[in-house]
Amino acid sequence: MDLKPILGQHHVSALTANAQKNYHFYTEILGLRLVKKTVNQDDTTMYHLFYADESGSPGTDLTFFEIKNAGRTYPGHSSISETALRVPNDRALFYWIDRFVQFGVKHDDITEYAGRKVVAFEDHEGQRLSLVSDENNRGVKGGEPWRQGPVPAEHAIIGLGPVALTVKSIKETAHILTNVLQYKESGKYTRVKGSSTTTYYVFSTGEGGTGAEIHVEEQPDMPKERPGRGSVHHVAIRVENMVELSKWAEYLKQLRIGNSGIVERYYFKSIYFRDENRILFELATDGPGFLQDEHLDTLGEKLALPPYLEHKRAEIEANLTPLKTS
């Protein structure tokens, strides 16, 4: 089947137990913009918050479902174990080290892997994150920083970087990435984690670069991750449009890979499926995007609902704790 290459990361969706504290960390400390305040369309009693660049460009979204009673995460295999966020250059990492010290954010020193300078850190719920320098990026371009945010534009986060997976057996995930999603294995590197060293295998797609890589480590002796607050639910990768997504739906059907079929998310359309390591992948279209129901200047200020949920607005709002965003 004539399929265009995956374009790179679309978004990463994670879990939080407290939307208000989550909003504070990702907007006031990390300087991301809340571009959409909406609800989980499969469970409208919980917030779904989208943080991104100035306009919510595909490839810049880090999103969170609020599950108020979520317990702690017990890390392990079968997980999306780290999400990288791109910054413009190496110099920006020194700014961020100072900022993390100022706000008491748990972080490591600047290190280097896969040929890039990196700073690993955690949010207040143990979400595993890193900042990666775009200094030498020759691939997918980053987004536009939120210029009204608290972080100077020259140091601001400009999108999603590589997403790391921890799996029990790399064979199955490598098969999905290369033989199904048509990524290419483009290298490997070692990384010190605590008292041990692990090897990551790099898979890239499209133009490549920091916004189009998935890194996979094999950890057969670890237990399976028990997700909770601070864990990642799924990783979404970019498909150009609905025409291409329809081709992917037919292709997955031909391969007999179980999937959700095409799902309407209003801001994009999606297909969900898991590999044999239980990693949840989403194929998501670039459009129509977040500007179809809100103006650029006021993104994220009000509770946005797709038209097919608008008739339930009163009921939905009654089940949500108001989120203070000013």
C-alpha cells in the first residue's frame, strides 16, 4: 500500500492526579501554553489538558488526563518511560538548570546521548521527562514558543523530542516500528541510569531529528509497570490528513492488527492500537487543529467541548472542579 511516512511525534498523553497543580507546573514553571482545556471524550468526568507551543502545533503537545484518585507509578517494562521536550540549543539547558534549582525541580546534570545535550528531570508527580537540545537538529522543525509565557523565547520549549519506551522484549516493538509503521533503525547508544548502564535503540521516521525519533530499551528482568499519576498513557504519531489515516486503517486491517478504527477527536482523528509489549500507539491527523473553536489569543481560557458533547455542557461542568488559569 502506498503510505506516506509518519511525520514524527504528534502528542504524548499522561496521567495526573491534580489538574490545578499540573497546570501550575507546566505553564508557570515549564512555560508551556495551555492551548485546550477540555475533557476526556471517553470519560467526561475528567479534564483533558493540552500544553503546547504558541498555537498548539502538531508535534508540540503534552497532554494530561486528570484521575483524582490515581496512585503512584511503579516503573517497569511495557511503558512509555520518558518524554523529551525540545529547547533551541545547548545554552538553553544552562538556563533551565538554574530555573529548576529556583523552583526546586528534581533534575540531573547536563549529559549527552544520541549526539545531543540532555537534562533529565521529573515533575511534582514523578513524571519522567527530559530537555533535549536542538543545537544540531537537521530534521523536523520545532514549534513557536509561547511568547506571553514566563520563559524567555530564546530558551523556551518548542516541542516534543524523542519518546523512550521500556519493553520486556525489543523484538516485538521493533517489528511494529519498522515493518508496520515504517520507521528505520538509525542507531543506538548507552545511557547510565542510577547504578546501571542500558542500551537504547533509535528508530526514526520522516525527516528524522529530535521530533521524529522513538528510543527503545529492553528490560526483561524488570516487573511490568503499574501506571498511576506521573505515568504516560499513550504516544501519538503524526499522519498528514484523513486520506492518509484511511489508508492506515485499511493497512492495519490487512495485517490483522487489532485497532480502534478511526475515532473522531474533533481536533484530529485517530486510530489506536497496541504492540505485543502493550505499548499504546495512536495515529493522529495533523488537522483540523485547535483553532477551529477558539481564537489564537484566547486558547485554553474556557472549557472547550466538541459539538457532539456541547448538549451535555451543564452536566460536564457540574462534575469538574473549576480550574484557575489566571
